[in-house]
Amino acid sequence: MSLSGPAAALCAAGLLTMVTASAVPAGNSGTGPHVTVHPSTHIEGPPPGHTGGFGEPTCATCHIGAPLNEPGSTLELLGLEDGYRPGQRHPVTIRLESFDMRSAGFQASFRFDGGERRGARAGEIRPLDDQVTVVRTEDGGTADGGTEYVQHTRAGSRPTDDVAEWTFEWRAPETETPIVLHVAANSGSGDDSPLDDLVYTLSLVLTPNLP
């Protein structure tokens, strides 16, 4: 099986499952080719830059199965309902509830929403357990030396009763400007392939909560 255009580029980068066909073995009573699926899901966490924010792609680059933000599931942020306190540490939870979810994952980032620092990293993220990890891009195009992403680990990819929750600590920057949080999450079928998966996104502008 051959692919062309964007699909071929994704497969070459390891971002799309490749399906190949081979000849039917002798004695096989089947009427079609033998299909082998090579899984390429990111159980250990996605590559950086898949939150859907600032022109980034989402988990739908790899997870295929339904339109983005298919009705019936809920992706929400807990812990910053009243905004952020500049310079303070905030426990934050990303919660995904989805029907028939057998595996789950996410990636999120905090960045300045506007002004001269628009798109630059805002604050610092610290894992609180083995369910999440933090990765950072190596680009030096921002004053902070790259974008910081928080995302699931292998241990954090297993939901409970159709609910996945990831908790971490975010230290807000010493500023009083709007900050945008971008989240992309996926509800997986658990078959180690990108097929029949659901992808959801969330974009929230956080404002300072001053005393």
C-alpha cells in the first residue's frame, strides 16, 4: 500500500499508523489480502506542539476516528476557575470524561495571550506524580527559551470508569496579563492503533485574580 502527499509525510515521521497488504498465504481461503497494522500511537506522550494553540496541530494528527470535539464527551480545567494569582503556585487538573474510553492522553501549554510576548511560555509547570511529565521545545525564538508542555505518561494513559484526570502544579508568572491555556486530549479505543479514537480541544484565557 502506498501513500502520497501529507499522509506519506506523516507516516515517514512516524505520526500515522501504516497499513500494509501482503499476498494471501497458500491455502488461505480468504478472498482478500492479508492486512497488517503497525501501531503508532503515543502511549508514552505526544511529540511537543500538539495542543491546537497558536497554529499547532492537535492529537488528531495521529488519532483518527471522528470529527474534532465530537459531542458526548467533556474536557475541562479544574483549579483556575477564578483566574490566577501572579507568582503563586496553583494545583491544576485536566479532566476528560468520554464514553467507552479504554486509554487516554493529553497535552497542554500556558502561553501569553497577547502583546510583545504573545505565544511565549507563561509560568512554570511541575509534575506532582508519575501520571504527567513536562517537555520543552529547544527553539530559542522566545525569551524563555522554548515552549513548555505538560502531558500524560504511560502510567497516566489509563482512565478509570471512562474518566481520565491529570493533576500538576502551575506557577503563574509575575505579571498581570491574560494567559491562554490550550489543551488537546484524546479518548482511545485501547486497541493500540490510532483508529476509532476521539480528540477534544479546550482553549481558555486566564486573567489575574488580584486581591
